[in-house]
Amino acid sequence: MSEDAFNMSIRKFLKEVGVTSQRKIEETVREGQIDGEKKKLNVRITLTAEGTGLNHVVDGEIELP
């Protein structure tokens, strides 16, 4: 596989992760599944790859409307 194809494959995957994750977070907020007093939503994404030792965790906060 060429470096360009590899790069495009990663970008396609990350775009899907970003778009679907945003939708799920928005749905959760809209459906009222969050304590109404909260000003921020603590979030975590864990990236793993089957058959490897990859385990990358990203923690963050999303300000709520």
C-alpha cells in the first residue's frame, strides 16, 4: 500500500469517527440525557486496533448550551 493510500484510509476513518461522534453527542444532549445543571460534558475517546498494542485515550470537555 502506498503512503498516499494509507493516509487517505486513515483520514476516511477519522472523518467517520468525527461525524458519527458529533451526532451521538448532539443526540444525547437534545434528548435530555444530561443533568440540566451541568455546564460541561466530560468525554473520552479510546482508540484501539485489534491485534496491536494500540490503546490511545483522549479526554476532553464539551461546553453545553
